[in-house]
Amino acid sequence: MAGGPPGPTFDLGPLAGPLIVFGGPLGNIDALDALLTEARALGVAPQNMICTGDVAAYCADPAPCVATLREARIRVVMGNCEQSLAEDGEDCGCDFIAGSTCDALADAWYQYTRARMTPQDRAWMAALPRRLNFTMGDVRIAVIHGGGCKINRYLFAGDRHALAEEMATLGAEMVIAGHSGLPFTTDIGGGLWHNPGALGLPANDGTPRVWYALITAAAGEITIAQRPLDYDYRAQARKMRAAGLPEAYAQTIESGLWPDTALLPEAQARATGQALRPLTVAWRAANFVGP
Ligand SMILES: [Fe+2]
């Protein structure tokens, strides 16, 4: 069900920073509430926050996550979970590898989430854009979920050829995407691909922290700070167990380790359990300054 032609695009025009971008809350209201608290502390208003999709999945509080984003009017691009839930589809459309642990567990969390969506929630999801465009410091930026044409395409830091192809197709100088769950920022030769990671699940780095990014622009240069977020992960794990959701993901919330790494390229799979460090990248077209 996931995939298909690109859906509607919304143009936001020029945005002044700072901007918070974040991946799917995945039904984890404790992480989403912590991010909103962090945003207030940083002086970032909800209209300067963008989510890369997959609002409701895996965790115990899908409806509160939808309500919070809707009430705050935070901008969201459609993830494959929203695409499936909007249609009241039978599966999440994550495109897990057949026979993998994640594939085996998907029906349990998806049906839990599906049962908690109201017609209004589904209508909100159906109206989400597949792509957001904006400019920052004259740089053309596109926000999508997975790939430009395939909403559930998994792309990782080392997929340079695929990232370059996607960026050329999208016609943007910088792309912000989600879906794959790991934060990274990759210069692909004149363009920059950024994934802020997932907000609702940790980054398979052996810590319960989740990740988001703070983006600022000054003097034609864009700075992306990949930042960890501590939150009350024990509360979320308790709720997941009380709800009868898969124990493997409750353990993931606590341990920071994914149930399986079948989807990960070799380098990312090898990095399992290695604590990620905050990263700040300053970039301007054709002049990337990395760590
Ligand atoms: Fe996704």
C-alpha cells in the first residue's frame, strides 16, 4: 500500500531560524512532550517545528501524539504510517524485511494504533502533504518522509549514490527526511541530506535518548545541530507493557537497542550499542564544513 506517486506539496516560503526538525513520535507522547518543553526553553515556537512523519506507531499513545501535533499546529509531512492509517489500511506500510523480527511484531502495534484513530485523526492524516518546501538563507530545502517517490524508502548515511539521485529528482539543495530512524547529516557534493532521527524510539546506540535537530541560518550558512533528548522513557515503557504492546519494543525504549538490525547497512549494524555523540555541521552550498 505504501509508495505510489508523490502527493501534494506545500510551500512554506522563507523561514527564519531557529527551526526544530524531528522524526516520528511513533506514539511516544512522553518524548513529544519533552521536545515541546525543550523547544520552549530554546525559544522555538511550534510554527518553527517540522516533523518528518510517522506520528503514530510502536508506542502506547498514538492518539495523544496526533492531538498534540494538531493542537500545536506543528507542520508534519505524511509518513507511511499516516498513509496507511488514513486509508484504514491493513498494515503499516513500513516495508520491513519479510521474516524479520520487526516484520513479525508490526501487526500488533499497528492494529493497536489503528484501533485508536478517530475519523477526524484519519482525515487529518489524509490531508498531510507528502512534501514541504521552504527556503532558509536562500537555500532551497525539501522535507519528505522516506524517498521522494517511495514514501517508505530506507536511506542511510552511506547511501551516497541513492541520496544524490533522490536530491536531483527533488530539485532541492538540502533535503530533510525521516523513516530510517537514525540521525545523520551527509554532504553529497553540493547538496546536503539530513535525517534528524526518530523522536519516538532511540537510535540503536545503547542509550534511551532520542534525537532531534536544531537548524539555524546566518550569513548564508546553515548550521545543523543533532541533539539528544532525555525524557521519561520508563513511563513510556510501563505504558507499553500495560497496553500489551510487544515486549521487544518496550525493551528497546529502555535499552536503546532495536529488536533487530535486518534493515541496517553493515556500517550502521556494526555501530549497534555505540553511544552517538551530538554533532554540529555548518554548511553552505559547495562549502561543507564537517566535524
Ligand atoms: Fe516510516
